[in-house]
Amino acid sequence: MRRNQLREIWRTGQAANNCWLSLGHAFTAELIAHQGWDSVTIDMQHGLAGHAELCAMLAAVSATNTVPLARIAWNDPASAMRALDAGAYGVICPNVETREECEHFVRACRYAPMGYRSVGPLRAPLYAGSDYLSEANKTLLAVVQVETRKGLENVDQIAAVEGLDMIYIGPSDLGLSLGREARADQTDRVVVAAIERILEAAKRAGRHAGIYCRNPDYAKGMMDKGFDFVTVTSDEGMIAAGALVARRFAR
């Protein structure tokens, strides 16, 4: 089976970078993947990609070593299974608040006896290899987002779920749930303390920890803090920033 570069990066004790793909466009995904990112995440929750766009974007990324991940819209087993069948090497599930919700998701990402994922990977073996069924459980990533007050309260129980690979922080929802500002790159002391609590819980349980960032300098700081997986920027963010610079230059 094609190796999962993220697992190999983590084995060496390094942090992996990630670029968020919100625009739902195959060429954008291909262009970004060819820049050497460790991973990309195709966002099916707030981004513009549906399942057809997901399949096209996964095919576009497949010519590179960049690891393709997908964030599904909600904790729906069918959505997780379809993303994996299409060739995603990991699925991020938003807004997981309890151990039971985490178990429900993780088992959807694993074939028996570890879970209840249905057999029928359509595109995945073309990308991953003919031994996909026997190797998928130990290669693919199951990732949950902790991004609410309730999730924060239950983070130790969530982190203890067998088969979970990573806890990923959504700082905007986390901030809003804690009565603070909904924003990435948090500096609010209350939200920062919550982020550190989630990071510590993941590490205690032997899980990887990830976080969404918008600014490269802030992202580097999160790597230095101990996060194993850091989203640095997004396709729409880079286009908007570049367009703004060009417009100002043209004045």
C-alpha cells in the first residue's frame, strides 16, 4: 500500500504541515499539492466541494507525495466511508464532544474487527495499491475535532478512544463556545489555555495533535509548542492575500 507520509514524518519526531482546500477545484488542489506540502485537507464542511469535486481533487493530488485528507460535514458514518473509498488517506470529523461520538466515528473508518466500515473501496485501491483492504486500518488516519466547551470538558475521554489517531482543534468554534471571539490564530488567554489543555490531553493519551491556523508565523509557533500537524494557510486565503497585494501595487 502507498505509504502515509504523515505517519513517517511523525515517526521521526517532526511536525507535518497542511494546506486547507476550501474552493473545491481540482486544478487548485493539483497546483498546491505540487508545491511540496506534506498534506492537504479538502473541506467538505464549510468548503465548496461535494463528493464529485472530492473525487476529482483526490485524483489531482495523487500524482504527488502530498497526503490527501478530507473533512466531512458532520459525524456521519456514510460520509466518512465514502471519503475513504474515494481515496482520502484520512478523515477529519468536526465537533466531536463525547467518547461515544468519537467511537462512532473511529469505527466507521476501520474495517472489521476494529470497526464497521463497509467493504467496497472504489477508487482507493487505484491510489493506494492492491493490498488496500489488509493495510487500510493501520495506514489511514481517523481525526476528530474538539472545538466546543463540552468537547473540552470530555477531552481526556475522547483522547482515550482506541483507534483514534489525532485530535484537531478548530479555534474559531472553540473560542465562540467559550464566550470569546470566533477566530483562528487565537491569542485570547481563555482560548489559549483551552488549546493547551487539548494539546496536553492528546499527548497524555499518545495521540497526535493538530490545529487550524491562518498565518505562517502563528503556525510555526504552534509547531514549536508541540503540535504534530499544523494547517498553515488555505487556498482561498492565499488567493485573497495575493490579490490584495497586487491591487495595492497597481494603485
